Amino acid sequence: MIRYKITDKDRETQYQNMLRATDNYNAENINQVGNLKASKIRSLVNAYIIMETYKNKSKVAYAGEQFPNEILFPFDIRPLNIESMAAFFARSDAIEKFLKVTEENNLARDICTNIRSSFGIALANCYPTPDIIMVNNHPCDCLAKLAYIMADFYDKPYLALDVPNYLNDDSISYLVKQFKSIMKDIERLTNIKYNEEKFTKVIDYSNQAKEYFINTVKLTEKYRLPEISRELYEIFATNPWGLKEAVDICKTLYEEAFELSKKLDSNEKWKKVLWVGQLPNHTFEIIEYLEKHVEIIYWGALMDSNMYLLDKEEPFKSLAIRSILYMWNTDRFKKSITDVYNRFKMDGIIIINAWGCRNLQGLSQMLRVFATENNIKYLTIDADYMDRNNYAFSHVKNRIDAFLEII
Amino acid sequence: MRDILESIVNMNEDRINSLKRINKPRMGWISIYTPEEILYAAGITTFRITGERGINTTDANALLSNNYCSYVLSCLSEGIDGVYDFAEGVIFVDACDMRKRLYEAWTRNLKLNYSFFIELPRDINKLSREYYKLQLHNLRKSLETHFDLKISEENLSDAIKTFNKSRKLLQQMYELRKSDFPLISGNDAINIVKASTCGLREEFNEKMDILLKKIEDAQIRTGKLKKHRVMMCGSYFDNSDIIDVIEKTGAILVCEDISNGIKYFEGQINENNEPIDAIADYYLDKATCARMLDINKRFEHLYKLIQEYNVDSVIYFSLKFCDTNLMDYPIIRKKLNEKGIPVLFIEGEQHMTNIESIKTRIQTFLETRMY
């Protein structure tokens, strides 16, 4: 069946569709959000934000991974990352139906599963209708294409943020101009007046949250705090920078990390492994298995771009720099991993190639060369967190066991 | 007519030997968004890296990934095998994720005297035009520095005229394929377009002048049996076996909306505008490649060609793992079906290994349409 235009755009209907799709949601997973107070707050805030996006009165923008949400918050627009939402749906049995519907609609199975599932969820009319679509090219070609397709699908306007690959005066200036132009376009499309005071506040919240985040990272550098490390990644993945709630979450996490660090047995030594690549939910079998044997440090949360603080005097310029730093790039990738590897005194690296992620596949091969040259023990795993046709734990486990023996 | 046609086709087949004989700096390119005119104006011979000789991609797989588009892997294989060691360098364009990684793998692992990476916007607007123009000015400056020369406005204008002439000649050749009884086969057409990218620009233009005159003289022939007209669109494509399969069914390939077809030579650069501005506008205005965001623009362009060439069936060819074309396909198919145009989707590698299964699918698709 081919269906490319949403006819029923009522968010209440879509909310009911979403509930039906998640009817058999793995409830056990929900209860295992984690023992940390920060994790619970983050989970509640996420749930609240998602619920709000299904309300007809809300202004909703689809915004991809690493989109600078700080430019949306001054307009009280709620950004929805449909790729992250797909990860949420991945915990329910419905994910298989969503993937099937994409095949019925001629989307190739070679495309990254995150994109395929997002497409399937939209086809099943389980996302809330957006008011506007922000197209950013940060993670990949497919996500940018998907955003455009969604604009066509819901018949809604899109605004493209074209992020260059290399950091220089020209690319920064190009992005600054785009931000200013996008702000005007948002005003025009939503009839919401830009409020400079709110924007300043948003930048302030973004930095406050980041400072707690960075201080927490420093604690994980010194102490074995696996749950904290995991939560840092979860926060990074939700891209909450600019929300007041993000300050609360990061502050709580820092306080918890500080308290936990005081209670640790300093004689307890665990091998440390750097996890490079996308992260599945914490009950995914690879993670559960590894966590019994080693301490995992999640690189994504430690990316230089993610630690970058915004300049209150020149917010657009600093947003531009951060945006470019988020682009995949071999030199930055290698530098960042080397830095983290040395600072955290790692014992090995696990590189995860998520099915269909061309950027990471290309970069990880180069990382292998780097690891070999520097006598770093590494393991490369091909995995798919959503489509079981592309992955079997039994095969991966043999390789993990061999890697654990080596380190 | 056949002699001159074969002479042009041979230009493509003999491209490496010809390029080696040229006593000028030579520069390879991988995306049709490369502004060849600027390089030509600097006295550089430009040629497309085709990946034709990169059949064994084992080493390239190790530097990138098995799950990469075979055109990208084959191009890198050619680099690894030293096929282009005679060249001064390669111009890369941000034409897709895999080509970005190709740029990094190539420049880090293989010795190049010169390379340049052009950032290409996905969405065409005033700001992205300005930025692309800036990229082209930077390329000009970079070439001037590297080769210690000055690229004058006159050099640029002359280059634009030369390339516009090639475009016009190719457009005239394709125009003749709109006839009910075209004399140029699909394989010949693709080989001619590829010949235009083999570095012998003036020779190509001269030979094309002769060929077109000969075709025009011969084109007055008519016949009784009008053939089923097929269009090819999608990824990088130059697989002669697939075209043979299509044409052996009794159908004829009349148009290729691909980078080895119309997408390479359509339109003209405005010779009256400031040269760099005109070059930038030309490349961005023909933004109908799958890499660009606007699928609707791509579809409208495709549909216009279908009407102009009186196409009966469309074959959408995507290289395996060519994400941008794979993402566009469901939408393009839907829109074509709404217009009553049937589409066959073929996914393959540049150096096809499963031609038999593809043959069966093409035969079944076309025969059910034709008889």
C-alpha cells in the first residue's frame, strides 16, 4: 500500500495511534530507567515534552540530531527528534510493523534502520503533525532527506540549516547568516514574535546545564561511575540544551555523581572501554553483557562539540561553531577520541557500526588504522538495534568474549 | 556515421592513455557539481574519475567500508592502484556522505600534489548561492597559488564558451533521440557523454560537430515499427550489459537522467554575467541530483524529460548503498505512478555481477509493457 500524504492530521488521533502502537511496550524497561534521581527527572521531562507535542495547541518543530534547539525555544516551539522517538518505539513490538510498512512503500532495507523506522512511524501516522520542519544535515544525508520528505508528507513548511564541514571564517559567517534568516522565517511562519530576552535566557540555561555536565564528566574521569556515564550519554542524546529543565537534570546528576564518588572503594579496579558509536537502550544485550565485565565510557557524550559553551555576547557565532564541530570529520574524530582515551586511561575501544550509518562506517575504518598504529586494543561490532534481521547477539558475543580476554 | 561515432566512443575507452599523453596538468573529478570551467581556465585538463578500472575493491573496502556505494569504492580503488598517478590532483565535492569520507580516505592514504574540497549546499537560496560562489572564488585562488598563475576573466569566459559548446552539441545529439526512430543507441549515448569527460575537450567538440551533421543527414529515415521508449534515471550508471538487455527486448533507451547523461550537460552558463557568478548559478540551478533536498524539483525535471522524450517506461537504477537515490525512490515512484508511468527499480553494483537476475526482471517488466 502506498500512502504519502497524511489526511488525518489531528494530534489527538495521532496520540491514540501512538498509544495503540506502544500498547505492548516493554514495561519492564520503563521501570529500569535507572536508580539515579537525574535519570528519573530526565525521563519524566522527556515524557512530558513528548505528550505536549501531541497537543493541538502546541507549536511543534521536527528537528534532527544535534540541531541547535536554542533557536527554537525563544519561540516556545517544542522540538521533536523523530529519530529519537523511533528509538522509543523500538522498545515495543510495533517496530517490526513500522519497518515492514517502509518495505511495502519501497524504501530499501540498506538505509539506516533509524531512518527507516522513523519513516514507518510517520506512515503509520503515529507522530504528531509538525507545524514546521527543521532540516539539518548534521548526522547524515538520509536524515536531511527524511526531513524534506516529512515536509512533503505533512504538507508543512521546512527550513534548511546547511552546515558546512570545515571550520573557518567563511563557514561560520555563512551559518550565522542562516541562523538570523531562520529566526525571521520562524517568526513569519508561526506568527510568534522573536523575544531577545528569552533567547538570552535560553543561552544562559544552555551554558548552565553544560557547566554541570562538564563537571560531571570530570568526576567520571577520576571515579568509576558507570550509571553516571550512561546518564551523560542519555542527556546528550536528548539534546536538551537551552531548556530550564536541562539545568535541573544536569545539576542533580552532578550532585549525585559527587556523592557517589565519595562512597567508592578506591581499590576497586575495572577495565575501561570506550564505546564509540550509537548507543542502544541500556537493557540491550550487548550493553548488559559488557557492563558485567568492564566499565563503559560513552564517547558521544564527550564529543568536543557537546562540551562547547556558548558565547553570550555572540550566541549565533558560537552556535555556528558548535554546529560545525558536530559534523563528522576524521581529524576531529581522531583528536577527540585520542584525547578521551588518554584522559580516561582506557584499556580498549569498541566501535559500533550501526547498520546503514555510512559516516561512522567510513570513520571507524580509519579509526581502526589509528588504533593499530597506536597499539590500542579495539573491537568492531556491526549491530542493528531495531531490525533483528541485521544482527544476532550470538555472533557478536563470540567477538566480545575474545576482546575481553585480550584486554 | 559509424566511423566518427566509434571514434568518439574510442575517446572514452582510450581515456587513460590519452590523458597520459597530454602535456598539461591534469585534474580528476568525481561529482558533476565540479566547476570544470575554472580548472580549464587555469590551463588544467579535467577528467572524470569513472571507477571503471577499479573492479577489485578489497583495499578500498578496508579504508572505507564494505557497505559503501560501489562507485565510490571503485574510484578509490583506481586511486590505490595508481591509475591516475599522472594527475596533479583530484577535486572533491560534498556530494554525499560517502564522497566526504572518500575525500578523507583518499587525501590521507594516497599521495596527491593537489586536492580541493568544495562545500555544496543542499537547499538553493540566496545565502547558499553566496556561499557556493565563495567556494568557487576560493578554488580559483587556490589554483592560482598552487600553479603560480593568474586566472583572468578572459580565461574564464573562454572556458565557459568551450564548455557551453560541448553542452550544446550534446543537447543537439540528445534532441535527435526524441525522434521515433533514433539512430543513437543508449550505450552510444552514454559513451559519448563519457567521452566528453575524458579531457580532450576541443577534439570532442570537433568530432561532435561532424557526428551531428552525419546523424542529421541520416535521421530522415523512417520505419514502421515504433519502439517502446525507455528512460534510465538514478545513481551513477554506465553498465552496457543492462542497456543491451533493455535494447534486446526490442525497446530502446532514449534518455538517461543520470550523471553520465542529461544531468552532466543540460542548460548553459550565461556568458554575459560575471564568470564565477554565472558558473555558480549554472550548477546550482540544475540542482536535480538526488543529493539535493528538493525531491519535487527532481521529479518535475524527470517528468518534463519523460514528456519531451515520449517515454513509455522508466527504469530507476540505484547503486546498492546509494542512500540519496534510495531515499528518493519511494517518492519518485509514487509520483510517477500517479502520472500513470510504470517504474522498474533495479539495485546493483557498478561492476555488475548478478546480471542474469536483473535481465529476467527487465525482460519481464518491458515485455509485459510492450506486448
